[in-house]
Amino acid sequence: MMALPRDYWQGVRDGMPFILVIVPFGAVFGVVATEAGLNLAQVMGFTVLVIAGAAQFVAVQMMVDNAPVLIVLAASLAVNLRMAMYSASLAPHLGRISWWKRGMVSYFMVDQAYAASILKYENTPEMRAGQKLAYYMGIVTPICPLWYLSTWAGAVLGTAVPAGLPIDFAVPITFLALIIPMLRTAAHVVAALVSIIGVLVFAFVPFNLGLLIAALLAMMAGAEVERRMTAKRAA
């Protein structure tokens, strides 16, 4: 049996801390989805096929609010648009690997894996594409199986969780832990601020469509700041 490369095990080690938030995050989704009326097969299908916690929460909440199917799909797509940006960011590093390996990376693309891997790639530019892939897959090894398992546990055992137990702390902590280290440029900071303000200002819009508006405004603001900064450097 061929031994797994050192970069893979480094990825596993770097991915282990995310377990502290992935497990309660998945359990919360299992509980919420079950309480929303989904059966175990539907909950697990959601988690295995979509594998995107934020979009799953948005979709379930909008389904509870009886939002039209097209609105649910549009909102979920808007939440997951960040994955397109992740893909564009990773393309220079992983674009040369075979198509089926790129497909595997696409399926396992989660916020934690992207955040850890892109920092690793930028800090160690001498890594080859194969080493980068091994590192990426190492990160998702402790994350994704536990995401499935914790969701299953939340769906099965959700009724046994005491009502006052604040397990939902994992949701905001997860995104704070991911977002804060990524606010490295003025464009990132502006986009984050605009998204926060937009969500608050458009909170009155029905079916949570304020989220879509805020996301679009944030992307436009971030892109404009980046354009001006690029023009200023070129001047």
C-alpha cells in the first residue's frame, strides 16, 4: 500500500481544529432541518448533496417561511456564490490537475478547506500541484465525514437536546473564524461592511431577499474598490 504524502498529513493536522465548530454546526443543522419537517433521508440528502452549511440553513428557513421554490433556489445560489470566487482563487494552484481531481476538489470545497489551503499555497509558493492537492484533501478528511456524521446525529438525537443548550453558537463562530483572517485588503473590508449594512437595511424585504440585495451590493462595492486600487497602482 502506497504511503500518503507528508503534505496530506499536514493538511489533516491543519484541518483538525475546525472539528470544534464543524460538529456543533452540523448538529444544529440536523436539529433545525428535522424541526422544519424534513425526514432523516431528506436531511442527509441535503447534507451529502449540497454540502454547504450556510446555504442549507438559508434554504430550510425559507422553506419554513413557505417561500416560492425559485426564491429558495436563488437565495441558496446567492449564498454559495462565494464558492465561484473560491474556485477562481484556487484555479492558479490546482488548475493543472486532471478533470476528475478538480471535480473532487469542487465537491469538497467548503469554507474551512479554502481558507486554510489558500493561505498555505500563498505562503509556500514552491509547492507543486500534486502537493497542493494532497494538502487540500488532507484538510477535508477530518471535516467532511464529521459534517455528515454530526448532521445525522443532530437529526436523530435532536429531540433529546435540552431546549436551553446553546449549541447554535457554532454558526456565527464558524463564519467569524473564517472571515476575519481573510479581511486582508481594503476591498475585502469594504465588501464585508457593505454586506453587514445591507442585511440590516433590507431586513424588511420578504422571503429573506434582503440577503440577495446585500450580497450583490457587497460584491459591487468590493469590485469597485479593487478596480480603483489597481488603477492607482498602475498610475
